[in-house]
Amino acid sequence: MANSKTIIHHSLFAEKEVEMDKKERQRRGLLKIGEVAKLCGVPKSTIRYYTDMGILKYVARTPGGVRLYPARETLMKMEMIKSLNKRRFTLKEIIEKLKK
């Protein structure tokens, strides 16, 4: 499989393109938005919505614009969000809890 450029977002640097194939992405612990959605049992639109709300953060994009999320942090947050949703917390309350 050929390498593909991925744009890395970092608060200290401007957007940067680096060569990264699937194995490198996995080594760095990055998941595509679809992979996050599938692992969490939610549609991609939910992940996008949480990203737009500032709950989840992606760290890179593929050349095609696919968002890449840090696996561990994202899956932990999604687990907490789903748990709080089941306990009838509002989105505003969930955001406040995640900020702590």
C-alpha cells in the first residue's frame, strides 16, 4: 500500500503534511472517524457533532479530508459520554463533566 499524506494539526504548529500509511497511523494510535463510529456503535454524524461541540478533538486529516482521532482519548471520552447519556445527563451537563 502506498503512503498517503496526512495533515497533522497541532496547537504549536501550522498544519503539516506527513507521509503516513495505515500501519503508521495504527502505530501512532490514530483512528479514522468511521472506525471510531463503528467501535462506539454510533453513526459518523454523532462523532462529527461531538467534534463540532468541542467534546472530541481530531489531530489530523487524510488528504481526502477524513478526520483522524487519537484512539485512547477518543474511545475513553465516548465511553463516558454513552454512560452519562444512559443516566439521562443533558449534553450541557456532559460537556461540563468532561471539562473537569
